[in-house]
Amino acid sequence: MKKISSLSRVALVVGSLSLFPALATAALPMQVDGQPLPSLAPMLEYTTPGVVSISVAGTHEVKQQVPDAFKFFFGQRRGQQQAQERPFRGLGSGVIIDAKNGYVVTNNHVIDQADEILVTLKDGRQIEAKKIGTDAASDIALLQIKADDLVAVKIADSDDIKVGDFAVAIGSPFGLGQTVTSGIVSALGRSGLNIENLEDFIQTDAAINSGNSGGALVNLRGELIGINTAILGPSGGNVGIGFAIPSNMMQNLTNQIIEFGEVRRGVLGITGNSINPELAKAMDLATNQGGFVSQVSPDSAAEEAGIKAGDIIIAVNGKKVKSFNALRGKIGSIGAGKKVKITLLRDGDEKTVTVKLQSAPDSQVAAANLHPMLEGAELSNNESNQGVDVNNLASNSPAASTGLKKGDVIAGVNRQRVRNIAELRSALEGVEGVVALNVIRGNSELYLMIR
């Protein structure tokens, strides 16, 4: 669960239902005698099997202040805190987005530091989940389960939703199991709330509570438009203000995790501020919304595209941005190397430039998620798409004990060629016993055995 300022960490759900034209063209039937009443039940019947409950267990470090009178016995100086490992358990929700591969998306804060992740399906089956990857900046996590007859929730284009569209929230509040609530989309592009590092939220008044985190926000067609992440509620309960991560943002991030084993965040290379009435008046600007560019970094993607200080970015790929924070949220979920169209105002004139996003400097895959014996290795995709580069190794780590060295390229598993991290994950998945890694080291080729 997440919270804003003094608000308790809670889950939320948001949904938009602007994709239901019949509501705008015909009145809903209200007859009773033998005539069907309007109901969400038919849609929920095929949608709810794709929403799961998640329970986690693990340990986390708790810093405990030791009274001054006892600091001598603990060997602590004044102001120091003692750290203790304490067990914890938690509950949340998740959404199946790929039935064939068993991919489940949830919030990072639901499974953060968890040693055990258990997914419960609507039919009662309980399955241990594997963590594929996470992105703390956007609060997205991708899990994988192995089971037959899974049902995925179809993903909608969240850029198509509008304020006033109906929204249906599905999740497991307070561990009660599946619960459905409805409302509308109250606002779009919410940012600057200090909930996440990257924010571009859908706001909804659909009732959500603790345990809804990671659940589904769907439209009237049962299509996923958002992932629950936080609520605004002074007492920790629902007051009709909740926030969800848009489905497009979620899909951009999970696609990167699936393809690369990591989020390869794209960056523009600019700094700036949100446009407000005061700035607009001072700078004699033609708009009161957008992202004002105060500085462009040398050799950045923005500089190469011709963006200049003083420009006002008003849209990304044709979708309006209201603030600099919203701009960060949209760009931050698009992968490095992707091309985006940036619409900007310069001296009152509107123009569109194409930008090829560069890589953020801190992008690294969690190698332990691929195989326990790769823990301690920093991996990335080979630039020529001919394998997986070993960029660094932690000393005395499991990866170092296998014989891997910095500069190696993992090119195959058990004689099966791998071109990138996604293929390496697939090749290692489900393999038992000894695994032979085909490694290219300089001009030579060798096999390293891991178990």
C-alpha cells in the first residue's frame, strides 16, 4: 500500500470506461418484469479470473533506537541505531497479463523484500510465484506463475480514457478475496504527489482499500486501464480519491522487463519546471500547461533532436502533458532507444521533433532472478545482439564462483544459443541439474558448469 504525506499506505484502483459508446447513444433498460436490468455481472464473469490475490512473507531490517542508558552495553555512540531483522507478512493483488507465459503484474511495494510470494487464483488454486523483475521508480513488479487454464485480462489503451468514464476496481481489500467496486475516472495525468519517482496517475473515486494494491482497474468492457497503487485518505481508508498506474505505462515497463530482464529507462537529457500562471506571465508564454525546458544537457537525446532551453513541451506522441512531472512519467516509462515525437512551443510557434531516447546510467538486470548461481553478476544485452555481457562481478559471489569473469559474453545454455537476456531467462527456466553456460572470452570459447 502507498500513502501521501500523512496518509496511510493503501492500495487503489482506478478504471475508465470511455470505450462504451452504447452508453452515449441509448438509455439503459430499467424494466423489471422479465426484462434484464443493467448489470456488470456478465463482464466480471470473464474478467475476474484474471485478477489474483498475492500473499508475501520475508524479513526486513528495522532500526531501533537504543536508550542512552544502555548504549554502553551495545557499544553504540549517541544517536546510533541498532538494526534488527524482523519477519513480515503482507497481502496485495495482481493481474494476469499473459496467460500463456503466466505473467502477473503487481506493485513493487507489494512484493518488495519478500522471500516467498504466493498467488491465489479465483478458483482457489495457490501457486508459488517467481519474481521476474521490478521497477521501484514506477512501483511496477512482474511475476511469473506456472499453471494450466490461466485467464489474462485484455489490456486497453489508457491514452483513450477520459475524465467521466466509468471505472471498475477489482482486488482483494483486507485479504477478503475478490471484491468489485465501481466509480468514474476523476482526473488524468496526476503527478507531483510524491508517491512514486515517476508519476502519471489516473485518479478515480472507485472504492479501494488496503490490499487492493496491484489490482485491476478496468473499463466496462473488462479491459485493463490501470494498476492500483495508492489512495489519499487521512485515516488510511477510502475517501474517494485513489490513483492507478495507466496500463500503457505498465505495459511499456513490463515489456522491457520481459525483453531485457530489466527496465532500460529512456532519458531526454533536460531539466525544467512545470508551467504555472506565474511563470507563464513572467515569460510571456502562450500556454499555462506543459513542461518548461530550462536546460538541455550536452550530447543528450534532446540536444540531438534540436530541443532548446526555453522550449515548452506540450505533448508526447500526440498526447498532451500538463506538467514537467507528467512529462518525466511518460518519458521514464518508454525504453531506451525508442523514438518519440515531442510537440513543443518555441516563440509562440508549435513544432514537432523526433527524439531517440538515450539510456539511463543506472540500468542493470537483477541476475539472481535468472538463476541463483548468477547472483552477484551485472549483466546487460550485448550491443550486437550476440549474447549477454558480464559487466561486473561481486567478489565471493555465487556468479564469481562459477568461473565467470568481467568481460565474458554468455552466448548459450546447453548448446542452445542465446542472443539477449530474455532468451537467457527462457533457456534457464525449468532446467534442473547441471547447466552448461557457453561463454565467449576474448578470442576463445568455453563452457562453465552451474548447478
